[in-house]
Amino acid sequence: MLNNTALAFEIVQEFLDEKDVSYAELLEALKIIKENDFLAYENILKSLDDEDLGNIASLMPEHMLSDVLELSSSKKIALAIGELESDDATDLMQSIEEISDEKANQIFANLSKQEQDEILFLKRYDDDKAGAYMQTELFKMKLSDTLSDAIKSYKKLKVKEELEHIFELFIVDDEGKLQFSLPVADMILYEFNATFSDILQNNPSLSKELHFVKDYEDIDEAIILVRDYDLSVIAVVDDNNKLLGRITHDDIHDLLQDSATEQIYNFAGVGDIDSEDESVFKAAKSRATWLIVNLCTSLISAHVISIFSDAIEKLVALAALMPIVASMGGNTGSQALAVTIRKLALGESDFAKAKKTIFREISISFMNASVFAILMGFIAYVWFNMPMLSLVIFISMILNLGIAGFIGSFIPLLLKKCGFDPAIGSSILLTALTDALGFFSFLLLAKLILL
Amino acid sequence: MLNNTALAFEIVQEFLDEKDVSYAELLEALKIIKENDFLAYENILKSLDDEDLGNIASLMPEHMLSDVLELSSSKKIALAIGELESDDATDLMQSIEEISDEKANQIFANLSKQEQDEILFLKRYDDDKAGAYMQTELFKMKLSDTLSDAIKSYKKLKVKEELEHIFELFIVDDEGKLQFSLPVADMILYEFNATFSDILQNNPSLSKELHFVKDYEDIDEAIILVRDYDLSVIAVVDDNNKLLGRITHDDIHDLLQDSATEQIYNFAGVGDIDSEDESVFKAAKSRATWLIVNLCTSLISAHVISIFSDAIEKLVALAALMPIVASMGGNTGSQALAVTIRKLALGESDFAKAKKTIFREISISFMNASVFAILMGFIAYVWFNMPMLSLVIFISMILNLGIAGFIGSFIPLLLKKCGFDPAIGSSILLTALTDALGFFSFLLLAKLILL
């Protein structure tokens, strides 16, 4: 962790001396320098070469990317984008578009025809599709090629540093349809003058071990395949089995971390983007959205309580006890919610399996509901010495905690079924329901039984 | 997703026919068959060969592993464990120990001396250390070896199927100290009769590009390196730089998914283990732990309310409004909590940077506190037409929401500093504080200002 500007400058110097400093470390250092010495920061940005500029720009938050757009000519930025792999180039172009459409157009005009086509091709895919995460650059050969051809191509790719993370060699037929793939290192296992047709004929199992996703399939499918088969890379093909691109394990790695962040943010009702680099004002605004929802739902709860104000006036103990019912219900529901959300994320459940998941959660919550209803009934008796009050809190806890398990497992399944992220605001929806239900059941029962 | 037993049997058949079925899919099928046709399930388990038995057993939940232990001789299970890589073998032995120490001892006695030593070696590492996730099998050569030697070794490893996921060739000196590493495919880039010393001399940058962790370093360090440098594999060395093992990207992948699950579970107060395969009773018991904590904290809140019962008796509107203050505080705090927990997980914050993180969260929450305090003051005025009541809810919301931001960012930082998981029960601790504080500040202010 960086603590001060001097250390940040040291890291930048090490980077420029081509010591082993990652772009992530460089970015951290630049953030610190930007805060403390803006002129030096601008000079460093200007001095970066095309490749470094492209790589660091694709990691940058908006406010730093804006600086790059201001300081560099469209031509320079286009060259930097040209150094990136197609998926990163597309992401960066999209980030630039969000900052300035005009600048984006200028930069786009400076790209080569091939780069433009690639970006237009990849931009078509929605965020949740496998195609959106593939890069079109890959190491592929035809069935009619020999291993010597492949080795020559590999050497060329390596010397030109055109392609990183070359784990797998993809073999296609004359129409570009994917036939099989080989770990690159396995090239040395075969005769160098054999063609890939020969290899496939002698090793028919190769085509069975092939793993791929369709470009319009859900990216989650790719994640599950990569996990289940411990893949380093997965091919992306179109409906005709034509090879379009590949998704590498480091993209999957980033996806997993992003989706873990998104999930816990959605769970807690934090806006999508909430990084250190966003301004405090923007972060507050984005979080306010869910706070407004929460305010509305708690006003409903307040209204529920006010309906029973006569009961509370007669027995003020109700006011003290009612938050216990609501809070225990909310907690029981949160547990069911977290478990269901993770099951959906890991592909262990879906709407088809919903009955089983919900049944399990209801069983668990009713089991705990019984235990805690008895316990709370007893505590209420010791505290207020009113057997009927104990009965009221006992029944309302059974109801609220039990139903919380149902709600907690049902909400994410329903959200997912409707095409939303299963975690979005689910926690706020849940507590809205368990609060309102907790107050209502407890106060209604009190009115009916006690008063 | 599997829906019925017939499909499950089909998948098992495909697996036995050596079609491309992953162990994860086989396991899903076995679970279904176990529920519907126990005899068939037992027969399938018995018919698995050593390698498949080892691989499927290391994925199994406890209840299925118990069946394997009952059905197979210790010798058979020892053979299955012998087929696994050292890290998986160690994990499986530890799972078996948890079921039956006696059986574990019998199996351990049937392992070869080398397998026993490896397992004893790996068992020394705590769960959070890099060493606990490494496998000792790797593809390594000495400086004095030639490339032809390496290619011969690679062919041998491949033919014997001794090692999976061979991405990287590690080069050590005579004392076993790590010197540099090469992507395996890059072997074809050099002269076959060159030694690795020669290669290093001609390409000194190779030793600079080396990435490794120490065995007693935190596993999070390895995760960050793998992410920042897009590594497929990372070397694990001891304090003398001696090469001990490697961690591959698929292990990191599993770790990321597990830690995402753990984090959201800890956040919501679900016990560590809560899979579909655990019995409902066990799951309920483990979740009850945090419900007990929640019950205690909500009893404290109830006590706070009961202190002010005279105020509520005089003005029952207080009972309706007080949960709003508590709920909005809890929500604001949850947002700060989620953001801080993810920052810690992604290495973007730590105790040294705490001041900055906390300051940011307090700024955001006070900003929203002001907005919602004004809004709620206005709503209360319209609803109850008591200006002083509006003032009370205004002040108590500013206080509670503002402080919630502090608590939400401080709790995870403190937990981490004390060596706990920053997410553990943090949500329950937070709402305990925001509830108690919300009720207390609101009712106290009401008593002082209104009554």
C-alpha cells in the first residue's frame, strides 16, 4: 500500500525504468501524484508510450481518463487503442464515449479500418452475453496446416508481441468452423510435418474435449464451463460453429470479482458504481436512490403502526416489543436471501428448481421461528408478566420469521426470472415486507387478544 | 439443470462412456440418483475407477463422502487419493478426518511414504496462507539442463498424465532456488541444445518477470498478483527462495467464488457452511447463532424504548416515527459497510488508509443525512402538523444517518485489524447500533424538546 507521494514517484520511476511494476500499481501511484502534484501527473501522462498509455487508460476511472483525453491528441489515443486487444479496445472506446461523444468520434476516425470493424463488431453484444467479453485475436490454424506452420506462426506472434496469453491453439476448417483445440505446448508432442487433419484422425478424442460457448449465450455459461473444466481459455463461436474469439481466464477472474462486488452492493442497496474515484457527491446521489425506496417503505411501516396507535396508548410495552419481531424477521429473511442469491450466482439453483430452494428455506426459517418464538415468549413473560402478551409475541414471531424465509428465497428467484439481477435492492424489499408484516401481525394480534 | 432421475442416469452413462461430462455435472447427477434410487447410487460409486473416485470425492459434500467411506476399502480410497494432486489430496484427507479419525488413519497408512509426506507438509499451513493452496507437483528443470531435456520431461509428464495444467516451466538452481520461469510453449522459441543458463544469460529480463509468493504469505497477496499480472500460475517459495509449489488460476478461481460466498454470508449473518447438501436442521442451527446475537441486540433496543415509555404514552406518534429513523440509519450504514468490505477484499483499503475511507463514508452519509432529514422533517410536519416533532426527527436523522456512515466503515476495518473476516456479523452489529442509537436519539430529543 502506498502512503505518500515520494513512494508514488519512486514507483513511476521504476515503471519507466522497465522494472516489474504492474499497471495496477502504476495507476495507484498516479492517483496519489494527481492529488499532490498535478503538473507532474500531467507530465507523466504525456511521457507514456502508446502501449502503456492504452493499458493504463483502460484501467482508469473517469476523472483520470478525462485528463488523458484533454492532454493527448486523438491520433495519439487512437494509436494507444490500437495497441490493445480488441475487447479492451472496445471497453475503452465505450468509456471515452461516455465522457465525450465528439472526442470519441475523432478518435474512432483515426483508427484503422480493421480496428474500427472489430470495435463495431464487439459493441453489438449486451453486457450479459459471452460475446461482450471475448477478444477476436487468437492463435488459430487450419486443418490442412502442418505443425511446422503452427510453430512458425507462434514464433511470429511471440516476436511481434501481437498476442498475450496464448494458451491454446484453435483448429478450424476451411469455412472457419471450430474443429478442435490443443494446449500450445502440446505442439511439441507431435510430428512436425503432420497436418492437423492427421492429428485429429489419430486422436479423435480431441474433438470431444472441445469447450466453447455461443456468442449470444449468457456469460454465466462461460464462467460455469471455465470452472467445471478448469479451463485457461474458452472459445466463442457463432450459431454455425464459426470461431469468433476467445475468453481467457484473466477476463473470467475480473468478471468474478466485479460480480462479487456488484452482488454485495446490490444486496446492500449501493448504486452500481461506487469506487474511491467517484466524487463524494456522485456516490451520495447514487446511494440516495435506494434510500428513497427505503424511506417510502418505512413510511408504510409507520402508517401500519399509526393504525394501531390506540393499542399502543393502552399498552406501551407493545412499542418496545414490536421492533424485536420486525428485526428478527428481517434477519431471518436476510439469511435466506444471501443463500439464495449465491445459489443463483453459482448456478446451483434457478426458477425450475425454485420449489426445492424455497421449501428448504421455509423449513429452516420455521425451525428457527419456533425456537425464537418460544424464547421470546418466555422473555416477554419474565419482563412484563402478562401471559397473553407472551402469546401475542410468540404467534407473531412464528408468522413473521417463517414468512421471512419464504420472502427471502422468493424475491431473488423472482427478480432473476424477470430478467433483473437477483440481488438488486432485494435486502430493502425484504426488510420493507418483514417490517410491515412484523408490526402489523404483532399489533393486530395484540388488539385482538389483549385489548 | 437436471430435473429428473432419468436425465441423471443418462449423464452417469455418458460419463462412464467417457463422453465429455465434468465431475461437477456427475456430482449433480449422483445427488439426484441418491435421493431417488439409493441402490443404483451405491453401485455407481462402487464402479468408479481410482482416478474418478478421487476426483469426485474431493467435490463431495459430507453426506456423500460418508457413503464412499462406508462402501470402499481404505486401500481403494488410498489409491484414489494417490491419483489426486497434492493440494486436493490434502483437502480430501482433511474432509475424511472430519468424518472419522479412525478411517482417516487407516487410509493414511495405505498411502505411499511420498504421498504421506506431501500431505503432512501441506497440512501445516493455515487456511489463509498461500502454502495451503499450492500443489507440490510442478514442471521444473535445473539451470544446467538443456531444452531437449525439458521437452523430453514434458512428453513424459503428458504421456503418464502425471500433471495437469502445465502452463509454466520453472527453472531452479542446484539448491532448488527459483531462478526464472517460461510459458511451456515458449520452449519451441529457443535452440534445443541450449541450457537454461544460456537462455537466462541471453534474456536477462526473464528473471525480472518472475512472480512468486512466500509460503507463509497471505493468500490474498497471491490473488492480487494473479489479478494484476494476469498470471496463469504463480510460484510458491520458502524464505530461502526455494521452490515449494505452485498455485494455478483454477485454484484462484475457486477461491474467488468461495470468498464471494463467504463475504455475502458473513454480511447477512449466515453460518460459514450452508450448502444445499447440509441437512435443514444443521443449517438452521448454524444460522441460529447470529439470530441469538440479533435477539440480544434487539432486546437492548427494546429496553431503550421502554425507558421512554412515558414519552410514547403522551405522544403515540413517536412510536410510529421511531422505526423510520432506525431503518434509514441501518440502510445508510449498510451501504457504507458493503463498500468498505469490498474495498478491503480487493486490496483497495486497509487500516493504514482507514482515515481516508472513513472520511469518505462520513461525507457521503452526512450528505444523504441532510437531504433525508429535511425531507422527513417535512413529511412529519404534513402528517402530524407539529413543528417541534419535525425538528426532533430532523435532528435525530442527521445524527443517526451520519453516525451510521462512520460505524459502517469503521466496523469492517476494525474487524480486519483484529484478525477477523471484515464481513463477519458486521451487518448485525451495525443494525444493533443504528437501531439503539436511532430509538435513543429520537426519543430523548422528543422528551427534551416536546414534552
